[in-house]
Amino acid sequence: MSNFLKFITLFAATFFLFVFWGNNFFVQAEEQDEGILNYSFRPDFNQPLWCYNFGNNLKYGYRSEEIMALQKALKIEGFFNFPKITGYFGPITLKSVKDFQAFYKEEVLKPWKLNYPTGFVGPTTRAKLNKLYGCETHQLIKNKLISYLSEPDPIQKEKIRSELFSFGKSTSYHLGLVLKYLTITSEEKPLLFDMAGQVKAKEAKNIFEDALQDEDVNVKRSAIVALKNLGEKDSKEVLFEALEQETNTFVAQDMLDAINTIGPDKKDIGKLEGFWVKSEDQWQGNQFAIKLLIIENMKKTGSERAGEFLLNKFNEEKDVNLKIAIAEALGDLRHSPAKETLNSYLAELETLKPEVVEPGDELILAQWQEMMDTVKTAIDKLSQ
């Protein structure tokens, strides 16, 4: 082979390797994040205020600061699930953009008479991004929040509230940020906490948790509801800690309800047992409702220890309605040692069947029958 042919062969092989490896590198860059972007202008997305005005068309293969902002917005929307912001428009970002376009197809695809997403960030995609995360939007939401707080007319107030919710997931993001720096009074906090909880403004989670120590009961209770709506597992521990110190029986009830919604687990049994004792001591004014929530929480743990504890309380409890609630929980927990006890209780209930003598007795009979059915169902579960 001549030197010229050797040169051509070597050049072609090198070129092929460069194209193949180089393309493979950039395709995997987003997935590996190995030294892709170390730009000095990389923005800090942890700043308390973040917004971005999208001004350029973006497509597959590009790398830029604007693509970092794109990925941030797509992450907030729930479409970009890669753990890091890379600034590289690779296959993951391409799919995320397509999902975004399909979700907002009426505004993004329909103007172009397109039925399928393209993955190209053009004028209508940018317009939607700017509507959701542009800096003007952030200021607009802030202004609407201020208007919402100051508006005395309930009808106008509800109109502003609906307008705020129309921003979708960006409302959650911007509202969470606004709560971090907007000075609001104790009277205003419940309104904003309620709204922030409904749109699941995770950026405000720490604010809700701090509010559990607020002296204003209304602020505290609205923060509990917001945490309940967020449903973040790590908030459960904060609620447990606050519950240890809580003296207000209705706030305690709210906290137990939030914990029940978030979801207790087996390691929480000891705390729940302690709260049962506390309900008979410090929370007597609302003891029945609190015990019912403790029963529900214990049932959700699915643990054998919960069954043992509730069986002991069933034998001690004098309140018939609480005994029925415990019986139902024992059945759901499949705590088989309770079967004999429940059979004995069922026989006892049968001897207490009320007679229908005068108006109103039918209701008492219906309540008795409901209790019988609940205990029978629990026994059936224990027999399976």
C-alpha cells in the first residue's frame, strides 16, 4: 500500500473515531455530567429569587447558560428528572422538552398546527416558558399576592386567587419564593399558607416548619395544614417534635392528622404510645378525637407492636365508640391474638341490643347494628 493510501486510511479511521466518540461523548454528557460545563457564569440556582427570560431558540446538541435555565424550569415542571443541571441539550433534555410541549400543546403546538412535539425550543415554547418562569411573571405573582392580601371584597379576592392558580406549577415555585422575603402579618399568613399548601410550594416548607413554633394558633394550624398538603416525609419528624411540646388540644389534633396523612411507620409506635398517655393527661379536652387519630396512625404502621398496644387499650377502654374503632384497627392489622377478645365482646354487644319502643329508638338500633357489623368484620379478617 502506498504512503498516500496509508495516510488516507489513517485519516479516515481517525475521523470516524472522532465523529463516533465525540458524538457519543456529547450524547452521554447529560447522563454522566463529567466536566461538561464549568462556565464562570454558571448561575446559582439556590438564590432566593430565580427567574429567567428566555430569548433564544434552543435545540438538541446546544450547550449554554440558557439551557441550564431551561433545565431548571423543566425540573420545576416535573419533566426533567436528571439530578444535576448540566447546560447540555442532550437526549434527556430533548425528551423533557417534548413532554413539556405535549403538556402545553394548546399554547405551544396548536399555533403551528402540529400534532406532535418537536423538541425544538422555538417562539411558542419560549413564550410559554417566559409566561411561567420569566422575571415579569415572578413580579406579577408577587403583585397579585399583595393584591390578594389587601383586597376586602371576597368575590374579587377569589378572582385573584383563581388567577394565581392559573400559573400552575410555577405558582408553587414563585409563591414559595415570595413567602421567603415578603413581609406578611399574622393575619395574612394563614391565607398564604393555605394557598401555598394547595399548590404544594415546597420552597416554603422550612417556613411552614418554623411556623409550628408561632405563638398565634391560627398561624400554627395553617402551617400544619400546609405541611399536610405537601406530604413531605421529612416534615413528619418536625411535626412529632412540635407535638411533644404542644399543649393546645386542637393543634395537637391537627398535627396527628397531618402525620396520619404523610404516613407513620413502625419506628413511630413509641411516640404514638406516649401521645395516648398524653391525651389522658394534657389533652383531656379533646381526648376522644386525638385517640381516634392515634388509632388511625397505629393502624397505618402495620406493626405487631401496634396490635399488642391496641389490644391492651381495648381491654382498658370504657368508651364504646373507641372500643369499636380499636376493634376495626385490630382487624386491619390482622392481629390474631385479638380474635378471642373480640368474640367475647361481640357476645356482650348482642346482650345489649336496644328495643324500639318510642321515636328515636330506630337510630339507636341502627348504631348498635353498625357496631356489631364492625366487630364481625374485624373477626372475619382475623380468621383469614
